[in-house]
Amino acid sequence: MMNNNKENTNPLPSLQNNYSQETQTVLEAQRLAHEISFAPVVFQVARLMLKSGILQMLADSRDGMTLGEISDKVASDHALPPVRARYAVQCLLESSLTAGTVLLNDGKYTSSKAGWFLLNDPLVKINLDFNHDVNYLGLYHLEEALMTGKPAGLKVFGKWKTIYEGLSSLPQQVQRSWFAFDHYYSDQSFAEALSIVFAGAPRTLLDVGGNTGRWAMQCVRHDENIRVTVMDLPQQITLMQKATEGQPGAERISGYGCNLLDSSEQFPAGFDVIWLSQFLDCFSEEEATNILIRAAAAMTVNTRLYIMETFWDRQRFTTAAYCLTQISLYFTAMANGNSKMYHSLDMLRCIGNAGLAIETIHDGIGKGHSIVVCKLNN
């Protein structure tokens, strides 16, 4: 993903021409179509190749391993009968071989480059766990979600209107994968974001949708004079208070519980900075615009509003854009039914419709974030 921190107000040109024409041969296109048709199978095979330790075995073996050697190790590690282990391993290996995550030479299996990334790229592992634990069952109801505008897949976990209301009640493994996914993207951006936000030496900051208070804690550690108010659902404020309790600087963090989907809920005023990180992608364009209108009503000419998002069109690499546009369907099926990872021009339109002006845009923050700095449009 992106690494260069640049200020600009236009879409980055690198991805503009990647989706306008065919780049595959007929056979490559046919292969992709079949890969899509079997994608759920290949996904689960890759997950089990990791969970069983087979990919790690192949990575640790300089000369590769035979089917028999791998089967014996799996039988021993997982207390399986030899015949059962051989069958399971053979199925996984043959699927992986034709999928491209392992190689076979002279009867010995080794890991391919794609297998190496499955093992060693932390974001691949986080995305894999997120899709398996949070999304996999619910995505069966994607069509219903698209048709109704409601997170139809969320019913596999509970009867909430949005996933945010049920976060504290989700099964532990689902919570772990959700928070690992959410935190990885944001945490990689915090150091650079702090230097941008605190360049103007703010003394008060409103953290909208502050979740468990990770950004708030970063702020109070960064500047001993800052006071942070986390604005979120009441149940999230409770989680934030538990997560920050006893930590140095936590006494300068307070909570403001509200439901931002309720348009009657107004923003508290008097803040130097209003911070929205990975927040507006949780809402439809109409809802995001309404939230920004209420934020603008609480601002003065000296207030600056910072929006940090991973806009898919402002990525340097197509792999990043691919991941982000797929994440949009998590929002559809599981989160709330009507939000997405935004194209930057859609978000800029929301900002303008809210009566705000764009001061600067910083691209290349962390793992592909952009920070849009807004002021009142006077």
C-alpha cells in the first residue's frame, strides 16, 4: 500500500487507467472465472493449510517434503489415524497445488511465493481471519442485504441493527478478529497522523467514533496538555473506559455517549480538533453528510475537522484497491447494510454538501490512509 505522505486535493493518477480495458488473454480470463466459482473452497483450503501447520512445514524444509512425510507429521501433531491424515493432507495439497500456493518437484512439495505471503504477510493473515470469523457465514445473505439495505448476514450472530451495537456481545474469536482487523489498519497510521493533527498545537480534541480509545490514548501520550473526549455509542464508551482505565493520561480522556444515527443528537462544541478516523465509512452518504453537518454546526473558524479514511481510489497499488472494495461488502452484509469503503470523490461531495471546505489532503498515511483536513466554508 501507499508509503508517501503527500498533500493534494485530487485523486491519485496511478489507478485511474487500470480498470478501463482488458489485460488478460482468453485463457487467463477463463481461469479467473473458475477461480471465482471455487473461491470459497480455495479460501478454506488455504486457511487449513495454515492452521494445520502444513505451509509452515514446507517453509521450514529446505529440500521439500513428500506426501508421506507431511502426512506422518500431521498424523503425529493432530493425533489422527495415518489413513485419515494421508487423505486429508492429499486433498489439501492437491487443491493448493492447482491454486498456486504450493509447488511439486520430483515428488516433493514446497511453498510457492503465494504460500510465502499467506505465511508471512500479517495483513493477509488478518484479512483471512476477519473473513472467516466475521464474514464467512453472513455473506451467504449478501443478496438480501443489497436488496434491503440492512445487514442481513448479522443475524448469524444476533438480532442487532448494526454490528457496532453487538460488538461487546459477539463470540470471543469473532471479537478478536474484528478488533485485529480494525486496529491493524488504524494503528499503522497513528504516528504520522499525530504529527499532522498536532501541528497546530490543539488543546481539546473530539474523537468521534473513538471505539476502545486507542487513538485517544495515543493523543494523551503525545501531548501532556491535550484533553480528549470520545464520542460513541454508550456501550462503546463503557468499553473505552475499561480499556483505558489506569493508563497514564487516561484522566484527560472523557466519554460522550450518543447514537450518531439519531439526527437529533448534536455534537458538543468548543473543540480545537474534531477527529473522525475510519468512521464515516460506517455510514451511507446521506448519513455521513448529516453527521458532517452536525459537526460543522459545532465548529468555529479556528476548528479543524480531520477525516482519516482508506479511499480505494487513492491507493498506489491495485492490490490495496482490490482489498478495500471487497471490504465494502462486509459493511453491506454484516455491519449496517448501507456503507462502504469510499471513492474519495464521493466523500469530498459529502464534505462540500455539509458546508465544509477542504484545506488539505494528506495521502500515503500508514497502510494507505488519507487524511482530509476540513474547515468551515465561510
